[in-house]
Amino acid sequence: MRVNPLKKSIWVFHLNTGSCNACDIEILDALTPYFDVERFGIKLVASPRHADLVLLTGPITRKTLPKVINALRAVPRPRYILAIGACAVGGGIWYDTYSVIGGVEELKKMLEENGIEIDKIVYVPGCPARPEAIIYGVAVLLGLVEQKVHGEVKIAE
Amino acid sequence: MSLKKLLKPFKLISIAHKSGVVTVLYPYQKPLITTEFRGKISIDATKCMGCGACVNACPPNALTLSRRDDTIVLNYFIGRCIFCGRCAEVCPVGAITVTHEFELASASTRDLNESLVHRVEKCSGCGGGLGATSRMLQYVILRSPASENYVHLCPNCRKKKLIQSLAMKMGARTEDYEG
Ligand code: SF4
Ligand code: SF4
Ligand code: SF4
């Protein structure tokens, strides 16, 4: 019988890929007793091998790219990524800079080339994303809440 | 020394008792949102005229303007927005408001795009594309009423009109142009 790991507590690994540290501070904030994500069974682990979910911050600089790929390869299946902050989602303010690859969208293509499958990615916009937004992102990933934003096309009459 | 060590847990308990529970029960308890808090922006489709001032001001190019045939599309990619509010500051018609919305997590980047489609006006002389929306023309006329005579013409037709009126002044006849 296959156990769905997301029915159990999820363990998270914090992966900084060259962020400005504001998003990381917000993640730490979410882990403190003030927001206390251990209420939901979310626990920080020190190794990607123990993690269900990778909290990825930063626009993925070229310097960190090999390490990011190694870390993601070490995560057991199913692999989940929470892309936190404008940087991780779309490259943020650095999206066309020479030294970054420009967010998780680009990383996804590279991972596919390397044969690393990612089962689900949830994007959390914000610069930085608030701790509540991160908690909400995890809830969207777990399917506990419906996502609120839906792309829309409006016509100016 | 050892007595001090023994008493430490009790000291901690008394400190914890004094400070009480600090945890915010987020989904059940309202998060702290001040009036200055900036979340996602919202573009009013009834006001925006597609001028692109916000696109110039946007630091990460979360707002982009693209021209396709006879439409101008203003696209807002929430994923790259840094919620700085500069667009709301520069918009000449106040079409952009900064909302308090921050629960924006999404399973695909496609859901993070919002577009606003404008129709481009046609030149009243030759019928070609004018590169401006009707709201832009109205805005210009409101600021400078004298422009009403030529604002609906494309640059080429404006040139023609100018040359024509100069020639008329110098004695040419209307038939020369209508033939
Ligand atoms: S999204 Fe903003 S706050 Fe987060 S790492 Fe990037 S620049 Fe820093
Ligand atoms: S600045 Fe205002 S009017 Fe101009 S394109 Fe942006 S939202 Fe529309
Ligand atoms: S709030 Fe800032 S980053 Fe977001 S669309 Fe407006 S100008 Fe761009």
C-alpha cells in the first residue's frame, strides 16, 4: 500500500538559492512560536533527504545552480517545491540579470533535462512573502484550501 | 550552583506564565494588516487607458505592454510583482489601486497573470492603426482642447493635412487635391 506522505506531518527543507535573505527571515518567522507552524506538523529538517517539501527562496544564481540540483536530487519522491517570493516565482527584480537563471520556471526545465521529476510546485508571490502567505501556500499545496487567484483577461470597453 | 540548575525549569515556567500565549492562530485569527500594507494591485478596466506609464515605472517589469494587430494588452504578472506601489503612484488616471490581498499562492504561473485588452483606434483619415486607445485621445483632448482637430489622424495624415493647408494659403485650389 502506498502511503500518501502529505496525509502526515510534512517536513520542510529550507533552500536558499541566492535570495536577499528577507524571504528567509519570513520563513524563520513562520517557524517561530509567533506563527508556530508546528501546529500543522510542519517541521524544519536539516537535510534534503528527510524532507517532503523544499522551501525555495531566491532567483537561483548560476553559482548555486549545481548545488540546488544536487539538493533536489536528494529529496525523496514525491518531491514538492514551494517557490517563495517574487525571486523564486519569476526571477523578481533580477529576472533578466546575467548571473541568475530567473526562478523556478527555468529550473524546472533544467531539472527535466537532468531526469529529476518534481511532483508539484506551488508559487507564493510576495517580496518578501508574509509568513501568513507562506502558511497559505502550504495549505494550497496540501489541498486544504482553494487557491484564490485565477488568471483573468479583462476587456476595456 | 546545582540548585540554580535545578530551579531553571521553574524559572522558565514562570517566565512563560508571565508572557502568556503569543501565537497568532492565523487561518482562524485575522492577520495584522495595517492601512499602509501593500498587497496585489488591481487595475480598473473602466479607467485604464493603456498609456503604459505604469509599465515604465515598474521596477521588475511585472507590468508589460504588448501590441498585437489592433489591440494593446496590459499584462500583470503577480509572480514578479514586488508590491512597491509605484504603478499606482504614476498612473495618470488613478486606475491602479493597491489592495490588501496577499493570499496569492497558486499551483501554476498561468493563474498569476492578469491581462487587460484595449482596442487601438483607427486613423480617421486613412483607416490605419493609430497606436492609441480612444481613452488616450480623450485624455489628450481634455488637457489640450486645440488638439481635437488632428488627434484622430495618424502622423502621415497629419503631415498631409498640414501641407495641404499650407498649399491652400499659398494659393492652391481644392480641386488639385480632390482630383
Ligand atoms: S523575493 Fe524579494 S524579499 Fe524575497 S529574496 Fe527576492 S528580493 Fe528578497
Ligand atoms: S498608467 Fe494607468 S492608465 Fe496607463 S496603462 Fe497603467 S493603469 Fe492604464
Ligand atoms: S506594485 Fe511595483 S512591482 Fe508591482 S506592478 Fe506595481 S510597479 Fe510593478
